[in-house]
Amino acid sequence: MGLDRIELTGKRYLRGEFVPPSDKSISHRAVILSSLAKGRSSVKNFLRAEDTLSTVSAFRALGVEIKERGDELLIHGKGIRGLKEPGNVIDCRNSGTTMRLLSGVLAGSSFFSVLSGDDSLRRRPMQRVIAPLREMGAEIWGRDGDKYPPLAIRGGALKPVRYSLPVASAQVKSAILLAGLSAEGETEIVEPLQSRDHTERMLPAFGAEIAVKGLSVKVKGGAELKGRDTIVPGDFSSAAFFMVAALVMKGSEVVIRNIGINPTRTGLMNVLKRMGADIAAEHLREISGEPVADIRCRGGNELRAVSIGGDEIPLLIDEFPILCIAATRAEGVTSIAGAGELRVKESDRIKAIATELRKLGADLEEYPDGISIKGKAALRGCEVETYGDHRIAMSLSIAALMAEGTTIINNASCVDISFPGFFEELKRLAKD
């Protein structure tokens, strides 16, 4: 059976250890900053997945020499002003990170460029990145009144701004920070809630002047970035699927090695602990400015329902679908609110997970900005859809392990966007 249609049967537990794929967010940013730095950089433990390779292709189109050597990239950066005008439209494929962060880079580059992508990406909102970049002086346009890609950008001299983000977004924040590198003076971004801070952590290592105070981040333009070596830790969001599977299946014990535990990423772990899960971080250390640990997950504890919302949501935005799977096993009603942003991800993730979990037998209610799930419903295998969304596909795969009988997952190959080899790992760790 091909990868576009996967059959999974219920299992009893998971046992073993694994190293998750390299962090997707950090891999993107390491390529971008290495390309904007002068001189040679290396990115070790780079994630070779469809999304991150979109960023590599984009910078090659902008004249940057990038060589691949196993899971290491060797990048000969051109400097912030050294990129060249691309000879064609830059295809970001399915990667919103590539498109939004590259918009910030190109806003300060004195040439014309066009960014496009696949059908899914061309439906994702871009006004949120267009507005601040225009305020800085870039000429940038999008389809349908600047709502959607493709984006056309004529970059040039930028002026610094103080910009308050209407919605917490690491991608928009990063786009403005990258544009701020080209502006004369100090650019400040203020968030309503804390979002991922990988860009702020990485910029100083390349020589940028950054100041972080509470929800404010300032970057001083004009600094010359210098090439350096980066080691990418394991991706928390990719590990989350195995984490939840081990915690909800009695008799399981899984150790996840070398995983990034940046506090702006580990909201799911905090929620799972509140639910009563047996989960612990061990062997804490730091790699390239990011906190890293091994995480041990043991199944057997009875989970209890919790309410999730407010400032927790940006810290587990990618983990929403797998958190819904955990909720089906918790005693009581788990409610998630304030997550309306999920309706404009790779799919409408609220609708997608609600629709497919109902098919599997879950008892739930869908709301405009969230969901409530009554736990302890018996899941039964059936045929489910992924909507071409890698996180929906992987979450439904974990639900399939928990369900009685066989589940057929259609369009399962989308897992390659972030986790090539996901099903092989699942097969290795899941036991009858």
C-alpha cells in the first residue's frame, strides 16, 4: 500500500527511544541568517524536509551558494546587501515560514521579486506581513487586495518602525526583525503574547544587536552579520506525537533524545503535566543557544481534563491537533479556546481535527476559536482524511494506534513536509 493511503491497526503500547527530526523552525532560520551573513557558515543536523528545502532553494535562487553534505549544509553567505535579483518566481511550495520570513529579507533588497507557492500556501493570509513591511517603506503587493500570495516585492531603503503585532506570530515578528537589519536605526516589535523566540536567540550569534524586554524586541539596523556554525536540536513539535502516544497508552515507555525544550515551544508539555501525565526532562544542556534535553514519557497515569487558552495558545499552536488526541483519553471535558489562528494554517485545523475525530467516535463540540472534547470515548477505526496537512496526518495516526480495529489514512504522504520517516518510526516503536 503506497504512502498516500496508510493502514494502521490498534496497538497496546510504545516502547523504545528515538531521536526526532531536526527542528524545522531553527533549520529555516539557520539557512536564512547564514545566507545573509558574510563568509562561510555550516548548519549541522539540518532538517531535510520539503518545507526547509524550500528555503534552501529560495536562497540559491537569490545567488547564495549552498552545498549539502549529508545532514550538514555549507553556506557561503553574501551579506545583507549581497543578494541578487532572481530570474524567476520563487516557489515557496507549502512553506509559510519561507514566504513570510523571506518577505522581510526581500523588503530591504533593492530589486524586484515574486513569491508564490502551492494551492494551500496561496490561501494563507499575508496582509499581516505586508502591513508592517509597507510601513517600513517597502513596496509589496498581494492577490485579492493584498490578502493572499503570490506576493510581488520591490525592496529598497527601509526606515525603522515601532510595530505592535495584532496577533502573536513568530513568523511576522521574524519578518520584521529581518527587515529591520536593513533599516537605518532601531526597529521595535511588541507582541500581545509571547511567541517563539528562535530568531531573537539566533540573531546575536551572527552579530546582530538585539534587545529583548518582556514582550518587546528591538533590532538595530546596519550590523554586518558574520558566518558561524549552527547545530540544530531535535524538533519538539515532531516529538509531540510520540510523546502523547506513549502517555495515553498503558505500559508505554519512550525516551526522546536531543530534543529542543525552548520555553516558547513546550506549552504542550506543561499542559500534559497539568493533565497528570508522567513526563520528565533529563540531561538538560544547551546547543547553539537553545536549551536541549532528553524527555522520558511513561504511560499508565490516568489523565484528567483541563481548560486551555490565553497566553498558552501561542506556545502550543502546532501541537493543537495532537493535544486533541490526548483529550479523548482524559477524564472529563477538555476545552481549548482562543485558537482561531488555527483556521488559517496548512488546513483549517480546528475543523479538520473535529471532523475526523468525530468519524473515529470522539464526543466533541467545535467553536469558532476552539474545541471541547469529552474524554473516555471509545475510538473505532475508520477511513479518515488529512486535508494535505502534515500535523493532522500524524495526529490521526496516533489516534489510529489508540482505536479498535483498522484505520485508513488518505493522503498520508504530506508527513514529509516536516517528518520524513514518521511511519517507519511509528512501526518500530508501536507494539501489539
